[in-house]
Amino acid sequence: MDVPRTPVWRLQLFTPEHCPWPECPEHTRTRPGYRCRPRGTYATKRRERIRRFRCLTCGRSFSQQSFSTTYYFKRPELLIPVAKGLVSCSAHRQIARAAGCAPSTVARITARVGRHCLLFVAAVLRALEGKLDEPVVHDHMETFELTQDFPFGVATPVGRRSWFVYALDPAPHGRGGRLTPWQRERLAQRPRRKRFGGYLGSTTRVIDRLLPLVPKGKKLELVHDGHEDYARAVRRHPRRDRIRVRRYPNPPRGPKGAPRSREAIVRDRELRP
């Protein structure tokens, strides 16, 4: 996929492909040939010239900045520092302290970056339909919601060679391990959560998302550990004949400080993405 590297407000030969107004019939245009007319320019505080246009369908005017990730930002220079801080796993208050802004500003920028990332992944997946040519490593990242009584898994199917994350899928599940009587009583007072099928439902949804990306006549090569729900999801899937599984169960751990077994080394190498 050809990803643009120049910000849209710096493009000299920018041509809108659709109208940015949601009420316009041309807003969701999927075919070429959108008609608009140039309507001069305006200058920003940074002395950059931004082109304006008028839609010939709805009559509304808009500018290049309407298609930018920094549209309506008072401080557009914060977008990249905030995004870098998020990738570095920094907290919102830490990013705000370093960027010289309020934590609420970081929260709003984070929400906008997340929406643009979802749109970007959706565009990439549309371009990849029928072109998936690598094994996909599948596992769940474990975290929790609000409290450890609400454990939460996030399915992360990652390309074996590209390390591209093809999807994210939630898997709320029950709390495991030994519980004290006080913990059981507290857990009984917690509100019920929708499980969405747990690991089984999450893995099934991931397979449904990956299968359209596989070329016709080929199989989806799925790599995962020994989780039983992963194998169960493949066995129960109606298109299991198009799935090839490479399973690397977690070997039993030895005493602390003991060298890793050969099975553990192979598992870590195959599941590294």
C-alpha cells in the first residue's frame, strides 16, 4: 500500500476526492470524478497558504485542512509528540508535562489519533484482501478493566514476517487462580459483564477477519500456543478446511534460574512477533 508521507496541508497539487460534509451526497463517494471548484486561499498563523474549494453538489466550501489529522487544532504541533509518547507507553500526565499542555488536551488528541489509526488499518486491510502471504501469530495480551476482578484479554494477530497487527479483539473473561473468601464475596458484589464468548469467541472473530485476506486456493497459517480455546475455535469453525495450525504449547517451567528447555526456545522463537 502506498502510504503518503507529506501532510495534506503542504501538498501543492491537492485535489479533493469527496466532500468533507457528512450531509452531502458526495461525502461517501467511492468512484472518481468528484466535482469541486477552487475558491482562493487563506494564510495560517505560520504563514502557510491553505487552498479552499467549493463543492458543486451541496455548495459548501472547505479547505485542504478539512482532510488533515490536525483539523480544528489550536496547537497542531502537539500531534506528533503526543503520538510518540503514546507509542512509548507514557501516561497522559507525563506527556502533558513534557509537551507543556493540559492532560485533557492529551486525552482528546489520543482519541483522535486512535480514530485515525482505525481508519488507516481498515484501509490497509481492504488493500490486503486476497494477498495475505505470511503466517499469522495469534495470542492474547492480558490486562484488566478498572480492577483485577475484571480481567480482560486483547487478541493480537501479528504477521510472522511483517509484524503487522491485523486486528484487535476483546476477550473479557472470569478471574482465575485461587481466591480468598473475602475476594469471592467482593467478586459476587461486582456487576456482571458481557463475555462476548471469551477466548473462544474472540479467536473465532479473528479467524473470520483473517480468512478474507487469504488468496483463493491457499490456507490461513495460524501460529499459537497451547491454549485450548484456540484449538477449539479452529475445530468448530465452519471453514476449518482453509486453516492450517502450528501449535507450540507452553512447556512446564523448571526451577528458578534453570536454563530454558529446547521446547521453550522453539516456542519463544515462533511466537516472538
